[in-house]
Amino acid sequence: MATPNPVTAAAPPACPAPMKATSNGAFHHENPLDYALPLLIVQICIVVGFTRFLAFLCKPLRQPRVIAEIIGGLLLGPSAFGRNQKFLNTIFPKKSLTVLDTIANVGLLFFLFLVGLELDVRSIKRTGPKALAIAVCGITFPFLLGVGTSFVLRATISQGVQPLAFIVFMGVALSITAFPVLARILAELKLLTTDVGSIAMSAAAVNDVAAWILLALAIAVSGDNTSPIISLWVLLCGAGFILFAVYGIRPLLVIMAKHSLSGEPVKETYICFTLTLVLACSFLTDTIGIHALFGAFVVGIIVPKDGPFAGVLIEKIEDLVSGIFLPLYFVSSGLKTNVATISGGTSWALLALVIFNACFGKIVGTVVVSLSCKVPFRESLALGFLMNTKGLVELIVLNIGKDRKVLNDQAFAICVLMALFTTFITTPIVMAVYKPARRGAPYKHKTIQRKDLDTELRMLACFHSTRSIPTLLNLIESSRGTKKFGKLCIYAMHLMELSERSSAITMAHKARRNGLPFWNNKPDDANANNDHMIIAFQAYGKLNKVNVRPMTAISDLANIHVDICTSAHQKRAAMIVLPFHKHQLVDGSMESLGSSFRHMNELVLSHAPCSVGILVDRGLGGASQVQASDVSYNIVVLFFGGRDCREALSYGMRMAQHPGISLTVVKFVTAPGKSLAFGAKLVAVSVDKQQKVVTEIDENEKQLDEELWNEFLGKSIKYEERLVDSRNDIEAALREMSRSSLILVGRMPSVAPLIYNSDSAQLGPVGSFLASSEFSTTASVVVIQQYNPAADAHPLVMEEIDQLEEPDTPL
């Protein structure tokens, strides 16, 4: 009897072997890109470098960095560079994507933890009826259009998907407003604390919370073979987790926050426990079935916002998460996006439909309800485009939908391009339709030179690093004056560059409602380094009975001059003191801090509502603040004639009242028939950058010079007249004064330039020489420009007589 042949079962396909972590190196003939760790390092370097390069290209367009990161992800994926299979298989092989996605999602967990830290629930509770109405309508109308769009997509490119899940995902995708991206755009456009900005931020915060609730609903109803009972259990367990977080976890966080005192380092145990808690709660929500991101976001929300605890948490992880890990998520999303799937007339028509419905729903819905709340049309239109901002949260929704097979490749690509388009158009359109005019009450004393000397002198002293604080304090001490001179009031403004960090945007959002830089009236409002700056000025003010009020301006360096000038006008300052764009090295040479600071000074000189002094710091009084009783300075005022030199002389006359200051005024004169120009063509530069050759000095200016000089001669102050015949004589006379403590000089006297080809031309013909490395290593210089109302052609603040004056103290 023949035995039957056994049936041989087909062998299952062999799974690819997992990637080993590290290689033995090239000398062992191993390709590092075949191993997980070196490949991940290469991927991170390429992603970060490429997205930062794109962000640099997008900066002139004033686009948020998220735009560059979305574009970078698309270009590195199969839509562009990834069409080259060799590149895709070498840099982003399929076997590496699990590791890449895991690292990207861990970074995303902590980023959403940061978003929760930035979102203060108390601000949502205080949301006014106007912002609440805009938020509700801004969600409802586009959500309904998203539902309608889903029916069109299901009938064409998304046939066979789960109806309910697809409807909810499309509704959420079209109704989301990206809170972090909106904050960055508002800060960039200086709209954070305007009425439009306040409404937009409040409405976006409500929108953000509602979007997460809707997303939880979408996740609960999606998945393979999900029954209504399972969806109900997921939602109930999610609600239970939130209650557990509020009543079980938050008390522990409150205890840690109370034990973290201001001015003292937060315990490392607290930081480690909180970050571990983020991961544990992410695990819980992932187990429930509403995605790990919810756990991290909820922990961020329940962390107490009072005190330094939340700020330290942000400081510890923000740069690593936002700078390194978060771009990986955009690339991970870009690798799933293939724009080539949008092909044919139907697909492009659907893309246009999705973009139109997203824009129409948000913009029209917001504009209609804003107009009904009596918001002016321009502001309503700006609000509509601002609320249409998409970003990271949008991509999270789309990626979850794709992972759960609710969105196919084509629908996913269409929604990603919609998010990119709607965010890209926000900044240019808002800039075009809404330009808020700053208005202020006029004030009298915009210069130091004045007839009523007993009036208060107000100065806005700016600094951007701790190294200039001692010299600034010593200059303030020298400016106090005594006897018949009025009191001194100093507004010390810390200039901080607005970065992509969400913490910087939060600090900017703490500004006062009038759109000006915020007061540092609470130690917790700033980081530890900023606290030291505040304490230094406040301590000086108390010890010397000088009214010192610290402020902080956070803005992009390209337009931070707006904050400086508007603050000076609101505080009715007579002079703005700016740091020179160079600082002194140990060997005495001057090193540039960058063209951004030089450009900032030039813009302030052009638009200042008062006089301006640029401080060249060479260590006035040494490396520390000098007590009032120990002040002993030799100060020289250079008088060449003209408006700016009159201001410098007036400032020097005030300084001369200080008992510790020895003032010398040097007046430069020429032989009859000659001028200090010595035949050189003097070029005057107007506010609008137009140049004209000055042929002769105005007789009126000469008369004003003589009046002030005669007033000066009536005072017992040392002076001397220098007869000069050439530029060399002036230069030789100046070198004799190189050992002085401080030199005051006008910015634009009618003098032949003493130095050519200088990058300090904004200091004028004499100031640029005094600021050069070869002049001196010890003499600090203040180059002064007197406010000229005739040249104030483009003021940043429009003065209106019926405008109420702003209160001079924090509200």
C-alpha cells in the first residue's frame, strides 16, 4: 500500500532582521548606515540642518518656523527628494522608520507637555463673551463644512472608509486653530497685546481645548471593527483619567511647586519625577485607546503655573525637544505624504475644494460673528485669517487619521497641503489688511535741553546683556544732578530677541494690554538671569533714591526699535540710551555684536520721539557699580556747534552738579573765514535716507549755539577753546582726552569726518572716531542726537491731543 506524499506547507516569508544598534566601524568593512544609531544620527543632522536652512529662507517672508519644517518634511519625502529611490533607501530605509517614528513621537510627547505648560486654564475661564462667541462659531461653521466635505471625498477618493470616523476627522481637520503657531505670528507682527491679538489668543485657547476633545472623540470612534460599546468605554475611561489627573496627580505637583521657591534652584528630583510622570500618563492614555499624546498634554495643563516650577521645566527640555526631536516628526509626516498621488482633474478639484472650505469656514464664520460683536471690519477680517492658522496639531490629527486607516494617501496629502497653504497666507494677508495705529498723548520735554530745569528728567536706558549694566548704572548715577535740577526717573529696558521658543512667546504675551513691553513687577515673570538684572536696578534705585523701573521688551531684532520708540513715547522720556553695537575685548579692541544691533540703533535714531544717546562702553567706573560717595569721574564735553552738540552740553551741565564729577567743556573754533569742515563736503542724511550736501551752516543754528554758550559761561565749569586748522588738529586734541572717564559728543556736528570706511557711520564724523579701537581703551563715549521735530517725518506714535495719557505705573 503506497503511502501518500505529505503535503508540504508553504513557508511564510522571512521577516527582515532587525537593525543592530551600533556598527564596528568602517575599518571592519561595515557601512554605518546599516545600523540604527549611526543612521539615526545622520537622519537627525540632515533633518535639522535642512529645516533650519529653509527657516532662514522663509524669514524675510516673516513665516513661522513650522512652515519651513512642513516644507522640509515634504521635500525629504517621496514628493521630492524621496522620488530618488537610492536616496530614500539610503537615508530613510523602511527598516529605520520604526526607530525614527518612535524618537519623533517621544519628542512630540514632550512638546505637547510644553504646550500644556504654556496653556493657562485660568485664562480660558476669563475668556470674555466676545472671544468665546468667536471661538464657538470659529469651530462650528468649519466643522460643519468639514462634514460636508467628507461626503464629497467619500464619494470619490475615500470610498470604503468608516463613515463616522471619517466625518469627525475631516471636521476636526478643518476647524483646528494652531495655538502655538498663532502666538508666534502675533508676536512677530506685534499684535499679541492689541485688541485683535487678545481676542485671537483667547479664542484660539478655547479652540485648542475643543479640538483635543473632538480629536479624542475621533480616535474613540475609529479603529478596526470598533463597536459603539468600545467607543463609549474609551470615552468614559478618558474622562476618568482626566479626573484622576486633576484630583490625584495635581496635588502632588502643587506640593512640588510650593517647595520650589523663587530665586532657588528647583530640586532635580522634582524635575525627574515630573518628566517620568509625563511618560507614565502617556502610557495610560495609550492603553485606554485615546493616544499617548493626551496624557502628556493633560499633565502639562495641570502643572501649577505660579512660581518658577513650570518655567524651569520649560527651560530644561524646550531647546532639545523643539530644536532636535520635533523636526523629526515633520519629516516622519512628510515621508507618508506623496503629493504625486494628487493627479488628475478630480484630485486637484478636491484639493481646491478642501482649501476653499477650510478658509471659507474659518474666515467667514469668524468675520460674521466678529461683526455681530461690533468689531470693526478690518479687525474682523484680520481675526478671520488669524483663526485660520494651522500647524503641528493639524499634522497630529492627520497622522493619527492615517495610522488608523481613516485617511488614505491621497486624502492625507490633500489635507497636508491645505494646512501648509492656510498657514502660509496668514502673515502676508494680516499685514496687508490690518496695521494698527499707535496713538499717544503729546508731551513737552523730549530733550535734555530745556528752560525749566526743575522738571523731572526721564530716560529710557536699554541693555541686552549683563556686562553693560555696571556702566549703565554708573552713567545713571552721573546723571542724577542736584540742587536746582529736577529728579531723575529711569526706565531700564532689557532687550530680548524673540525666538521660536514657546516660553519667549509666553513672556511676550504677558505684556500690558497697550501693546508695549511688560513691567517686571513680579520676580516670577522672568528667568533667573533676568532676575539678577532687575535686582541690580531696583537695589540702585532704593539706595540712591532714584526712581528706577525695570521693563522687558521681547521682539525680533529687525523691529524691536518699535518697542523702544513706543515705550519712550508712552513713558514721556527725554532721552533713549542705547548700547553700541560693539563691545570691548580684554585687549582693548572693539568686537561687533552683529549687524542686527547696528541696524536696530539706526532705526531708533530715525524714529525716536526724543533725544538718543549711544553708549560706547569701555568700563565707566570699572567692572562694578560705584557707590555715590565714591564717584570720581573726569568727563569731557566736545562742543563743535549744532543741535546735537547743544544737547551734549546740556547733558554735561546736568552731570556737573554731581559732587564727584569734574567736567571740562572743550569748544573747537577755527580762524575767521574757515569752518570745521575744512573744505570737505558734508552730507546730511534725512530720516527717509535721502542725502544732501550741506554747503553752509544755518545762521539760526549759530545763534542758538551762542545763546546756550553764553548761558554756560555763567556757570563755574571748567572750559577751554581749541583753535584748529585741520582734521589732524582735531584728532590730536581728541587723543589728549583719551584718558578721560567719559566723553560726550554730538552725533552730527558740521565737522569733516575723522575716519573713513567705518562700520560705525551712524555715530557721525567725530563719534565714529571716538568709538574706534585705536582711539582709547578706557574712555567711554556717549554720542548724542537731539530730537528734531522737523525731522520726525515718520513717527511710530501718532500724537493726538484728545488722547488720554497712559498711567505711569503698572495697572
